[in-house]
Amino acid sequence: VVHRFADDPTPDIRTRVATALVNKGIALGQQDRPDEATAVYGDVVDRFADDPTPDIRTRVANALVNKGVILGEQDRHDEAIALYGDVVHRFADDPTPDIRTRVATALVNKGIALGQQDRPDEATAVYGDVVDRFADDPTPDIRTEVAKALVNKGITLGEQDRHDEAIALYGDVVDRFADDPTPDIRTRVATALVNKGIALGQLDRPDEATAVYGDVVDRFADDPTPDIRTRVANALVNKGVILGEQDRHDEAIALYGDVVDRFADDPTPDIRTRVATALVNKGIALGRLGRLDEAVAVCDDVVRRFADDPTPDTRTQVATALLVKGIALGQQDRHDEAIAVYDDVVHRFADDPTPDTRTQVATALLGKGVALGRLGRLDEAIAVCDDVVRRFADDPTPDTRTQVATALVNKGIALGQQDRHDEAIAVCDDVVHRFADDPTPDMLAIVAEARAYRP
């Protein structure tokens, strides 16, 4: 098209050439050829930037926005932000609905890029600008961008611990869009409610949080949209967590069962993760009620369902299920079986690079060391503690660092039980040397324990 008609001055043909170039850019992007795609989008702007034809102006706006998206995917956020600003500068006063939509999209994307650069105040200002400009626009795609802007602004405020402001924004989303039938907007409403529940939980307002999670389920339980089904699953799991924190374990167990009943056969990766999480949390709740055999059975169910799932978050849940099983077995003095389970965690996940899963491997080794100690196999327990340090000493993840420190303290205790007091003191001094400057509350407690332990 471009080769044949690039020099044709006919407006309709010029529009087709601009369209062909934009579509070529999209196709190149879908083929993972981003540099070629951005070059094509630049060509659209170079050829048609001054053309007053509305359809061509729309193509130019499309090209700029699409190029910005690709630059963002390449972590070239400054360039993307500049492009989105160019869209607003060129087209802010254009009344064409499609172009107004591109301006709204550019602003939302600019806010996202600013957030990724850790510039939250600028991001929230941009999201506010979207609402100021487009709040009353009836165009469905623009209403979607306004809903996105409000939700994203709420997320940004939450990351700044400005939870009350975030809650107000999420309420605004619901007030504005609760009755909108557009699937993307319904998804934003569901997201706003889930995020509102999270924010209420962070403000220690658990009863309000559980009420909001219940509202999500009441509004969206029958919605077939995958993203909304994910929000419903999130709401149920989050409500279960809060009930557990209130020692309402029977109610939590029932909710986790509801997650499994509703979503067990859903192939969506995020929902499969929620089902796995629900089952793991059910196992934990059963353990807290002393129903240890049932807890072990639920953990076995997690492994049976999800052992071969490649999703990182689901793999973490499988590792967690095995840990919970090991703990339950230990509480029944079935230490040899617990050791076998902890070995299984290490066997399955030792090479997994996911931070949360690495933490679970460290925890499994720690649990194995404790079980060996309870069986009086102190030399083996000490060797396992050394293995934790060898594997994870340089890991920057806070929870994994905590496990390394705990392993050293446990080694010191085991050495003390063998009357190897000088070695025990040296190990505890090593804990203080390694971790005294770590401000994490759990680490502060472990360092204090190491300092106090003088066998």
C-alpha cells in the first residue's frame, strides 16, 4: 500500500496509507519486532503530522500512543512519557471522539510510566487530570480510561500509605460506574472494591473490609468475565484471611471451600493460584483448630492438583502446602515423616529462582533441622543449619534473611545442647555481626535472642 500510494494526494488514499502504516506497526509489535514497529510509528508522524484530515489525525494519535506503549515495554519510560505529552499537546483540544479517547489513554499511560519511575506525586496529578478533563464524557472507551485513572490513583495512594484517600477514590469509582454494563468498566469496579477491602484491612478495619469483600461476591458472582472472576476469587480468599485473623476459623474454612467449589475447574492461571491459596489457607486454618489429619489431607490435595503447574505463584503455594504438611506432622510427633516432606520441598524447588519459593526452601530446611533436633540427631541438625547459610547467606529477600539468621541461632542452640559452648557463642556472635543493622522487626528479635543466648 505504501509503495503504491505514498505520493497520492487523494485524501481517502492518504488515509489508507496512514492506516496501513499504523497496522504495519501493530503487526510488527505482535511479531516481537519492537524497534521496527517504533520506526514505523515514527514514519506515520513524520508523513502526516500536519495533515488536518480527522481520520489521519486519529492515525497519528494512534501511532504516538502505540509507540509510547512499546517504549514502556522496553523500560524507556522517559521517552514514553515525552510521547504521551506530545499526544496531549497536539490533540488536547480536538473534539473528535476517537482522538479524545487517545488523549485520555495517553494520560493514563503517562501516569503508569511515572509510577514505574517512582514518581508517585506526578502520577497522581496526571490521573487527576484525566478525571478533570473527561469525567463527563459519555464515550464508553473514555469512561473506561476515567475508571482506570481513578483505580490507578487509588493504588498509587495506597503505596504511599494514604489509605483513607485511596478508599475515598475507590468509593468514587463505584459511585460513578456501578451500573455501567461495559465489561472493562465492570472489571474496574470489581478491582476498586477489592482494593478498598485491602486498604480497610491495612487500616485495621476488618469488619468493613469483610463487608466490602462480600459486596464483591454479591455484585459479581455470576459474571463470566475472567478478570472479574479473578476479583471474586480474590475477595473470597481475602475475606477468609481476615476471618482467620479474627480466630473465626470455621467461617474461613467454609469460604475457602467456596473458592474451590466455584473455581476448581477454571483454567485461568490467576484463578488457579487463588484456588491453590484457598486450599493452603484451609490447611492452615484446620491446623489452628487442631484438626491435623484434615490439614495434612488438604495439603496433599494441593500437591495432587497443582504439582505440575508452571505458574510461579502456584508453585509457591505447592511449596507452602508441603511446609504446612510438615509442620502438622511435626505437631503429631511424626518427625521422620516431616523430614521426608521437607526433603521433598528441597528436591522440588531448590533451583527455583522465585524469591517467595526460595524462602520456602529455606523454611523447609529450617523445619528439617528442628525435626532432627527433636529426634536428638544434633549433628545432622547442625549440618542442615549450615546448609541454609551456604545456600542463602547472600539472598537479599527479607524473609529469607530471617531464615538464615534463625538457622544460625538454632545451630547455636544445638551446639549448646552438646556442651560446645565456645562454638555456640561464636555462632551467636556471627548472627549479631551479620544482622545487627537489619531494621526488620523479626530480625531485631532474632538478634536480641542471639545476644541474650550465652550457654
